Amino acid sequence: MASVRDDSHRLKTASQHLMVNFGEDHRTQRLQNFEFRLAIGLVIGAAALATMAWYRQPAQRANWKRQEAPLISYAPRFKEAELKCDLHSSVRREVRVRQLIVAPGAPGPGPANATYGAMQAAYVQAKAVRAEWEASGAFDTLEQQFGNPNAGSRSLPPGLFRRGEALAAVERAAFCLPVHEISPPILAEDGFHIIEVLEAR
């Protein structure tokens, strides 16, 4: 009889021990759930506050369009169309080109800075200039307006030039285009270049 009592006492103690452990595990789980929900709530609250702050300052949001940056930094947005290269372009050693430069703002020496809005306006103007040059062939008239007197020898190489002597974007087009074909506007450090290859050797 004593052994039955001991067994029942042990069983009762074990069940009480299990209940205590289960209760502690349950409390720990509830605490972890609460902490997780609190962290998620804080993240959502921070995101909501940041969004409200963003929308309460429209002048600062619009300001990024008015910030100036080097022209060449806009290259991914104004990437030239895929040029159709001449069959013999890979063997060219020298080329002679004539070109027009449409710069955002007044053309000056060296690399220039401009806002994104000015770049968009210059790109639209460069496309219009190219269309006019192609339709009328009046290069001399257009050169008076869109020639850059301050352009250096890398921007407007005089006479025949070899690879490495011109701006990279201009050189790529010059050693690719068929002779007497007018390029699309090509963005370089000083503006949008529109070139025509006059001679290739």
C-alpha cells in the first residue's frame, strides 16, 4: 500500500512539475510574441513617420531636379541609340568629322554642369537640330549657333584624328558611323554632340 501511495505521490509531483514547466514555456512564448509584435509596430511607425516627413516638405522633394551635376553623370538617362557601324569601321585608323554641340546653358571650356531639367531641354533641342541638319544640310548656318568656340582639341579634334585623341563618346561614333551619315545626339562632357564623318582611312 505504501508503494502505491509513493507511486501516486511521484505521479502527482511529476504532473505538477509538468504543469509548472508548461506554464513557464507558455509565458515565455507569449513574451516573445509580444516583443516581436512590438518590434514590427515600431518599424511600421518609423516608416509612417518618414513618409509623412517626406510629404510635408515638397520643396525639398522637387529640389533634386534643380541640383546641378556633371553632364556625363546623366549618360545612363540620355544613352545614344545603338549605332549601325560601317562594315569597314574596325579597320579605320583615322577619321575627320564635323560636328555641332548642343550644350545646356551657355557653352564654355571643359566639362560642364547642368540640372536634369536643362539636360532634358538640351536633348530635345539636339534632336531638333539633328533633324534640321539632316533635312536641310545647312551645316554652316547651324554651326554659327551650335559651334562651341571654347571647345578644346579633344572635344573638336582638328582635321584627321586617331583613336584616343577625342572624347570617348565622340570617338566611338566617329570610328563607327558610315561616311556622310549624321549621328544621333551623343552625350559627352561638354554637351550633346551631333557628328558627321567626312573622311575615314
